[in-house]
Amino acid sequence: MTTLRETRPKPGPLDYLSRWPLRLWVGATTLFLYAPLLTLIVFSFNQSKRNIVWRGFTLDYYAMVLQDTSLLTAFANSLVIAAVSTALSLCLGAATALLLWRFRFPFKPALEGALSLPIVVPEICMGVALLVFFTKVVPWPTYFPWPLNLGAIIIAHVSFSFSFVASVVRARLASFNREEEEAARDLGASEWRTIMDVIVPHMRPALFAGGLLAFTLSLDDFVITFFTSGPDTITFPVKVFSMIRFSVTPEVNAASTLLIVITVALTAIGLRLQGADAGRDGHTG
Amino acid sequence: MAEHTQDSWRKSPGLFASLLSAPTLFLFAFLLAPLAIVWGYSFGHNQGLTDIVVDGTFANYAHALNPLYLSILFKSFLFAAVTTVICLLVGFPVALAITFARPSTKPWLLLLIMLPFWTNLLIRTYALMAVLRTQGYINGFLGLLWSLLARSLDALHIGRLAAFTPLDLLYNNFAVILGLVYVQLPFMVLPLYSAMDRLDRSLLEASLDLGAGHVRTILQIVAPLAMPGIASGVMVTLIPSLGAFLTPELLGGVDSQMIANVIERQFKSANDWPFGAALSFLLMYMTFAAIALQALLGSKRRGG
């Protein structure tokens, strides 16, 4: 309720952000979160090799990155793995979401529990489990031509990303009006036609968002890939890890900056799609 | 919400079977089977160079309980707990400020907190290395200040300063905890924010009107009401910290190894897979225990 107001609007008692201690706190936290990343980006353009003092702008290190064949190969590997594992995760994730949304069946809680495993099991445990699996049980042939030799890593990535896709798609399906499906069936569409022509179009925004999520998860993953990659199947994060283990160089700064730009752009697109989706739906989700 | 519209699987068994088959096969083959094999290995021992015999021995778990590994387990838990407490202390005021910010600034503040979380974990850790190392930005900056100070003292004939000795900020326990806080902080802020955002603000106003100060209102009204958010924030910070591999690997020193680093060594260099398997299942049990505890406390809170 608006009571008597002075001419100058005073902040309300709960407007904590207008109080200086909290402003300072939020500011300091932001500085803590951003300063390391911003210095990393800025110093990727620095002429000095020693990396502390600013000696002038240069793109030399980006040129070095673009000429480094092992880094480029690793990057190409990462992209192929991300693309293929995203496609597979989308198929499996959409099927799982549809299954869990549509049906009641025995052992459903067990399946849901198994699906939540990749989210709760520590990455290192997933990593060693897949390492054991792909060396002892099903040794993935390393002599396969590229990109087939990446198969083990692709499977590993699908195994952790498809349940994320499933949960995104399932959330979207909750807003589906099943009368639309009944209408399609009444008009003579088969079950399969109904799914492809009515349900999948409704899923589409979630498929985009889930796909981008799977792509970023795959591109970013280090721990699980570290355990499943061999000498010929190095991904970008694994390569960067071996470069930074003992030294800090402007070349790594440049490579990291490129990866930051790519992931932030992908995630921004994903959020936009999800945001547009949420805006259209209002409160139905 | 969609529960009442669900069909029994018997209504369209064909569709059910085709939707069920691929994901379940995949889950069994590439997730449950690998985990089950590691679990089996944890009860086995090495024979020769490459073979592992599973004979139901508990020797690996007994080995994990010897003081060296017990202290590493304890240290991992301690690091994770300290990280969680720091994240909570740092994140709570931030979440509070975001919650009560103007609606137009709110999404920007959230974006500000979330943006670093989108960049690769490896790169964030590397960025900290560049800040903390001996020739890093902090030591460079301190060295610069030091030399300015030394020069002015010299010019004023007050005295001479010894040469600057860089601080050892990297490769120790401090760096590991700083790195974990740096990585996990956004995970803490988000659940805190979403819990506080749902609070009934009239309760806070009532408390303030009745004469309680802001600190008292926050501690006695906001914190208890935001408890579910605090609990889930603690979980999403504690669990990944407990199993952290990259942060201690890159920022830690000899004595700041966490359990994940020991597991990695058993599989990659020490070649004692059964022992590594036992350790990774101990880590997994610790994680599940934490989740179960949270679920238990959550149901108790709702019940009482």
C-alpha cells in the first residue's frame, strides 16, 4: 500500500541491493568470478611472453593456435564427438521422455532411478567404469579409421548426456494437451503418425534446448573423456589439460578464449530458445 | 500433473516396446554394466600383469581403511565441507541481494552469476593458475607495489627493503579450496535464490515492523524459510566437491590430493584396479549417503 511518500522515492526496507554493504559484497563476488577469466582473455592478446605486463596488442597467439595441428585435430575430434553424441542423445532422450510421460509400467521407478545415475554418480566413478568397460570388456579397436575410432568416447558421452536431454524433453511434454493427440487419432492418424506429426512438433523447442545442452556437455567434458581417450583420440579439453599441467602460456590463453566464446555463444542460443519457449507457454509448464 | 493422463503400457504394447528398448539397452550396456563390473572388481585382486580375479575378498576395502587412505578420505570430505561453508557464506548475501533486486535488474544479476559457470571447468581452473602462480597476476601486482615502496623508502633514505619474495599461492590446500569455491559458487547461489524468491514477503515486513533488525530478520525468518534451498545448495556444492578431480590435480600440492586423484592414480599409473574400484565405490557410497540424508531431512521437515 502506498502511504505518505516523500518527494524523493526512498528504497523499500527489503531493497537490499541498494544498501552499500551488499553492493560491495555482490561487487566483490563478481570481481572474484570474473577477474581470472577476463585477465585470461586480455592476456591472450598480449605481446609479452612472460604474461604479466602489458606490452601491446597482438594476434600472434591465435595464429599459433590455428597452426598447431595437434590442437586442431583435438578440436576436430571434439566437434565430431559432440555432434554425433548429441544426435544419439536426442534420439534416446526423446524416446525416454515419451516413454516416461506416456506410460505407466512396472519397474518405472527403477528406470527413473537408473536415469538419474549420470547426474548423481561422481564423474570420476563414471570415468573409471567406462575405462574398465572399454579396455577389458569391449576393447574399442584403435585401428579404426577416423572418426570411427572415436566411438568409445561418443558412447561415453551419450551415456551421461541423454538423461539430461530426457529430463528437458519430459518437462516440455508436461505442457502437451493430450486432446490434440486424441483429435489426430480420431481423424484417422496412426499412432506413429500422431507422434511424428503432433507430439514431436510440440517437443521441438525442448529438442533444440536439449541438443544444445548435450553438445555443450560433450564439448566441455574432461574427466570422463580423460579416461576413455587414447593417444590417437585426444579431445580439445584433454589436449589443453596436457598443455597446462605444468605451464601457463599465451597460446593456451588464446585456445581457451576461443573455447569460452564458443560455449558461451552456444549456451546463450540455448537459453534464448528456452526463454522464447517459456514466454509462449505462459504458465502451462 | 500429467499423472492422471498416463496410459497403461498394455494399451499400445508395440509403441511401448519400441520406446523402451533402445534407452534401456543403452543404460544396461553402457552405464549399469560398467558400474557393475567396477563393483565386482572391488572384490578382486590382480593376478599377473593384466588379469583380475574376482574372489569376493574384502582386502581392497580393508586397504582403503588404512590410515593413509583414511586420511585422504577425511581430507576430501573436509575440503568439500569447507568449500560448502564458504560458498554458503559468500553466496547467501548475493542470493538475498538478487531476490530483492528490482525485477528489471534481476535477470541481469542472475546472468552475471551464471555466465562463468558456462565456461569450461578446465579453463576456469587454468585461469586461477595464471592468477595464483609465482609469476602470476597477484604476485606480479604485489611485486610491483613492493618495488614502488622500496624505491620510495630508498629515495627518502628511510631504509632498504629486502627483495620481494613471491607468495606461495599455488600448489597447496589453500589453492584447492579457493579453486573449489570458484567453481561451485554459482551452484550455491541459484538454489538459494529460487528458495528465497518464493518467500512470502509480508512475513519479512511483519518482522521488521515488529522491531526486529535486518540481521535478526534474516537469521530468524529468512534462513529457516529458505532451508530447503539451503539444503539443496549444500548438496549441489558438497557432492561435486567431494569427487573433484581436476581442481586438486591442477591447483593442489603433494599433500592436497583428494580421493579422485588417488582413484585416477590406481587406474592410470599404479595399475591396481581392484583397489581403485573399491575407492571409487567408497566415494559413491559417500555420495549416496549424502543424498539419502538430504531426502530424509527433507521429508522430516515437510512432516513436522
